[in-house]
Amino acid sequence: MSDNVAHAISGAGGGIVSMTLTYPLVSISSRLQVQKNDSSKDAYKNTMDAFVKILAKEGPKGLYSGLSSGVFGIAITNGVYYYCYEAVKSIFEKAKGKGQPMSTGESMLSGAIAGCAVVLATHPIWTVNTRLTVRKGVDGDDKKKAGALDVGLGILKKEGLAGLYAGVGAALVLVINPIIQYTAFEQIKNKVSQKKTPGNLDFFLMGAISKLCATAITYPYIVIKSRMQVSQKNDEKYDSILDGFKKIIANEGIPGLYKGISSKIVQSVLTAAFLFLAKEVLFDWSVWLLVLLGARKARVTAKA
């Protein structure tokens, strides 16, 4: 068995670790993204204000609303992404010859193929997660919280399959986010590797820098995707990505496209940093596990 499965397992494990550590920031940024009425008494003014209000109104559990679906989603997302990315990467490397790293264009194409596969496979999970995360902040209900399965079935019943794939167009555009992230990461890694063997701190910093670039560039699409995933009234509904841009700019101005960006950048950078660090640490363990299960042959290093 190739290293693709080991990359998928370690990527999924790294995603679970990073998502769990940074989920309160995911929750806050999601609520800020879908908030349209900033003049309301309960409106969140900024990241810290949201943190204080959620704690006061909902307790610590409010910061972790939808965590189970988020952890499940990131595990599937990263598993599929890394498997596809490494599979395409290995094809390019075999074609170029051993020891030749991918070019920027090849890195971007690998990321695009893997990203599209991830969106089509996992978008319903993230639609459910978004609604679980922001539901109370948007609707203001105090009803007993339903689980991820209940919410998913409810969407399917009321809105059909289209409801689970609401905002999928913006999500496909956002494929450029991991393309930018992983392209930057691969290129930085290649440069660093020419000078030394990257250590844990190097992987942490490379992950942080690459994600910072990606999030800053694509954030308006993240806001539109989040709003399209949340059930909206007819007059507030976005018919398309362009319609979302027009309505946000008309009603909230340019700043509306960047709501929650501060918490999102901090969360994204930390998530990516922890992800790349954890993935590198877990990769060897994943290979060892596959060898132990007999799904992969151990590599034998010949003595000189």
C-alpha cells in the first residue's frame, strides 16, 4: 500500500487535533460572518465581545456548539484531501523523475483536484455544522439542541438535497484557499529543505504563514458561503455568489464582506499550524500502524 493512506490518516488525525484546539474561534467567526443586524442589542461587536456574550448567555458549551460535526467533518475533509493530493503529487513526481519537486503550477493543479473532491464529498457535513454553530446566535431560540443527524435530516426533509449543498458554488470557488495554502507550504518547504531538515517549529511556522496568505485573499467568499448555508428568509436569500456580493455591499458596505476576519485569521493560522505539525508527527505513527495491520510493507534500509 502506498503512502497515500498514511498521509490520509495522519491528515485526518492532525485535523481533529487542530479543530478541537481552535473550535471556540471557529464558533465565534461563524457567528460574526452570518450576523447582518449590527445595531441589535445582542449583536456581537467584535471577537472579544462575542466571546463574552456567548459565555454569559450559553456558558462554555456555547463556544463548542457543533463540535462533533466539526471534528467529523475535518477528519473526512483532511483524509480525502491528503489522499487525493498525495496521489496526484506522486503521479507528477514519477513523471518528472525521482528527487524532482513539483512546480508551482503542479502544486496548484494537485490542490484543485483534491479540493473539488473534498467539497463534493463533505459540503453537507459543513452545512450542518454551520447551522449547529450559529443557530442560537441567529434565531435566538432556547429550544433543546438537536444533534447533527437531526439537523441534517431536517434540512433534507424541508429543503431537499439542495439544502445540504447550499453555498456549494462559493465552496468550489474556495477551493483556491487550500490551493494557495498548500502551494505556499510546498514552495516554502522546498526552500527550507535546501538549507536544512525542517523541524517541528519549521512545520508550525510554514503552516501558519501559508494559511495566513490563503485566508486573507479568500475571506469574502467564506462569508458568502456561511450565509448561504444558513436558512434565510426569501428577501435575504442570496441567489448566487454575485448576488451575495451585491446585497452585502448594498446593505453593509465593504466591511460586511470581512465580518469576523480577525477571529477567522487567528483560528485559521493556528489550525493550519497545529495541523501541519500534528500531521508530520502522526505520519510515522500512521505508517507503523499500517505495517502492524499488514496493510503496508515495512521499508528495509540496506546496509552499506
